Amino acid sequence: MALDQFTPGWATYLRVSDEDKQTPERSFAMQRQRIQEQLLNPSDQPFYREYTDLLSGTNPNRKEYQQMLSDAEAGKFSHLGLYRADRFGRNTVEGLQAATKLISLGVKIRVANMPSLCPEEPDGFFMFLLQMGLAQREVDVLALRTADGMEAKLRSGGWPHKGPDGYINKERLVSSNKYDRWVELDPACKPYLTQAWRLLLTGRYTLMEICEQLAKEGYIRGNGKPWAWTDPKTGKRHTAFALLHRIFHTPFYAGWVVSERFGIKFGEVRGNWEPIVTTEEFLRGVQILGEHDYEKSRVKKRNYLLRGLAWVRVGEKDLGLYGQTPSGRSQSYSYYFTHGKVDGKAIYIPCEIIEKQLPEWLERISVAPEHIPSIKDIYRNEIQKNTTVDKGEKIIDLRKQSTQLKEEEAQLGRLFITGKITETAFEQLHSEWQEKLQNNKLATAEMEREPKIHINDLDLALILLTKVRELYVRLNEKQKSTLLQILVKRIIVNSDGEIIAHELNSPFIYLRTLVDAFFPPRNGEGCGSEQILFGAPKNRQNRSEFHWRLSGWFAFKTEVDVGIGSHLLVDEIQLQP
């Protein structure tokens, strides 16, 4: 409901994230200049104040952002100026929710890069929605390009992640804001790693015994902690055997690049760092561990359908939920629990209470088949209008960059042939060049994609939203978990385990918002009092045979915490209308 009274005047909101604070076109100065030129100067309204945040939009704890919303509720300004729509909310739905709230208060939102846009009007609100959706897509595409850069580095023998225990990450400035990064063996850690492998390869020691021997010989871990110690309170003896187990099973220490995410298998790509053991010694060590381990019984692990997706809301605070299955008296009990505590206690919710609601929840977020033609007409028209803006100039710039990179390669070759640079320097520079060229090709290919392909992507996503419940009940547990990871970022429950809110992935958020905007639920239908939100915690899974095909909007890749940086790659799901 609009406020009865508010003070006429402009407020502006500017945000710069850590990663783009050095980029001139996104700096506070540039945002402030564009807002001044396009919004404030042509207006006769006074200026109230400026709100600025210097942190990522994915961070919900934005002090100035929250202050701006509070001041709007207090009626302290009538107009809000933004540089671009994506500088507003941390994601599409949060921005739309805040915009809806401000509009309902009577505040007029204006965007500097589209000053004629009036979100308080139906058509203007839809264009604002589309701007937010396209901005979210840019973020998703950037994530894919980053992953492609990581793959290029891995395949050239580099390591884009944090080095494992005993190795340190190094970097040097190559040019303005460009760094050469690599990993190298920490001289302080080499002695205990070498000794640990030597003890393992004798075949006479268990992991705990190796820890005890390392402690006896005076070795400490890279973090300064001992390999074996006695708890002063309980008198119980502890060892860091889990760390040793991870080290002995990690091919990195034998000098091999391995990545499940990018399909790089053991023995395919040699890393350009100093190994601790030879390949033969590594394989022999794994064999010895298997021989020591063969008599142990194994309890089948439970597949938590909402691993990394479930959150519990207590008051205004959201806490992540983690799966656990303790056992006792020949029975096991699976539940989700919080690491954080409320009133000094963790929250425990049986898995079954949350998971049995999933089919009904999927039914609520699905799209009725009769809405498909209308929804398709809406996004097809708008995609055609908005995907061609500045496209030609951007493609020309990318092709110029490609030509420059090819000239650099030729110059690099001439320097090597004439003996002006060493073979080592040539290989390093050529590896960097290949990475740049690969990123350029991917960017060009993305820009040259026709609007029809974006439309096809949305068509497939829309089909999934109409069939999602029917599909879910036919899948096994592992496939159900994969489908949920594709569809949703977070599912939020209350302390009793009832689903009260959710955050969808792109492009489902865009489609669902269209449905809610143009086809409001009839009585007794839709999400009811359930809140729709939108961010994504990491999930942990193994590779699934389940496949997904949405080439541009949704080539779904998610990092997981298995081994030394394994990853889940969902390639294609074949869905037929």
C-alpha cells in the first residue's frame, strides 16, 4: 500500500562488488556520473542521499541496501535512481521483490541506462523484470566461461584450485590486473610427506601407526598441528589419519592432473609441479591401503535428496542443514541438522518429514499446460527484442581480439626460433596464450548464438516445469537428487520441517515469475503462503547418468567436494513434449 505522505526527492543506490571495484565502467564514479546525467539533472526534484555498498550482490548483509529500504518505508524519498537493474538486487527475485515493495510504497524507480523505463507501469515492470533476468543470465554465462578457463588450465598441466596439503599457491603479476598463478611444493612440508610415503610403502604400518611414527620422529603438519596427540580432558589418543588417507589417495602427489568435472582421468595429463612419489609408488600405496582395508564392513550411505539445498528459517535467520545418519541398537536414524545453534542448541529435523513434501511442492511450482502458449509468446517476443542490442559491435571487438592473439602466437614462435626465449618460457607463455584464445572463442560463439537458440532453451525449461512432478516420482533416489540440484538453489523449511520458501535456478526463476505475474493462482491453487526467493550453496554428489540439454541458459555444472576436486557434470536430460 502506498504511503499517505513521503518527502519528494531523489535517493540513489550504487553497488560495486570486490571483483569489479577496479573496473572503470562499473566503478562508483561511473555509476554516479551516469545517474547524474540521465536522471538527476533532467529532474526538478531535490537530492536526498546516496546509498553505497562495496561488496558482492550475493551477500544479503548489505547495510546501505537495508537502510535504503527502511528509509523508503519511512517516506524519506520519492524517487530511487539506479545505474543498472543488476546493481540493485543480489539476484533476479530479490531485486523484483524489493522493486515491488518500493513501488507499492509509491517510490518511483528509474534506471540510468534506460531512463524512460517506468517500473510502476505494467509494461515497464515487465521490462524491468526482463532486465533482471538477462543480467542473471550474464552471471550464469560468466560462470560457464570461468569453468572453461579452469579446464584449459588443467589440460595444460596447471592447477586452478588451492593446492593440497604440502603445496602452496604462488602468483606473479604479468601485466595490469593479469597474474600468472601456479602451485609448488612447500619445502617445509616435503620431509614429512616423503617420510609418510616411505612408511606406507613398507607395508608394515596402518594409517594410525604412520601418524604415531611421524609424531615420534618430530614431524608436524603444515598447519603446525601434531600428527598424534592426547586429549588433555579425556586422555584419549587422537591421530590425523583422515588427512593421511586423503593424501595417499590423491594423484596430485604423483604429479597427475585428475578432474571428474572435466573428464580428465588419471594418467592423461601431467601436472607442471614437483611430485612427491612416482606413479608406480602411488599405485603401490593405494594397493597397500586396500589390503589393510579389505576386512572392514561398509554401511550403505544414505542419499540425502536435499544435500546442500535445505535451509531452516528461525526468526529472520536462515541456517544451512546437513545430513547425518547416526546408528544405534541395530537401527539408523537419518535427519538434517544445523551446525549453527539457536538458543544454544542445534536444530534436528528427520529427513522423511522434509522429503515426503517434495512431490507436492513440485506440483505447486509446476506450470499448467494450458499456460504454455501464452508464456511462449511473451518470452519469444521479448528475447527477439533484447538479444540484438550492441551485438554487432561486441562480435567485432571479440574478432579483433582473436586476430591480436594470433599475432601474439606468431611473435612468440619467432622469439623461440631465434633463441630469444628459453623452451620453458615458451611453453609457459604458449599455455597462457592457448587459455586466452579458448576463452575468446567461447565468448564469440556465445555472442553469435541466434535468439532462436535462447528460445529453444527456454522452451525445454518450460517443458520440464510442466512435467517435473510426473518425472520426479519415476526416478531413483540418485536421479531425484540430481533433478533437484538442476531445478532449485534452496528449499527453506521452518523448525518443524514444513517447506515455507524456495529459490529456483535460472532460467526456471524467469519462467515461474512470468507465470506468477500473468496467471495469478486461483483460490486454493499455487504456492499459497509459501515465499519465493532466489543464490546457490555447493552440493556434493557423484557423477550422474542423468542428462540435461539447455546449451546456453543452462549447461549445468556444479562443483562438489569429492576427492581432490571432483565435480558433477550433468550433461543432458532428454525431455519430450
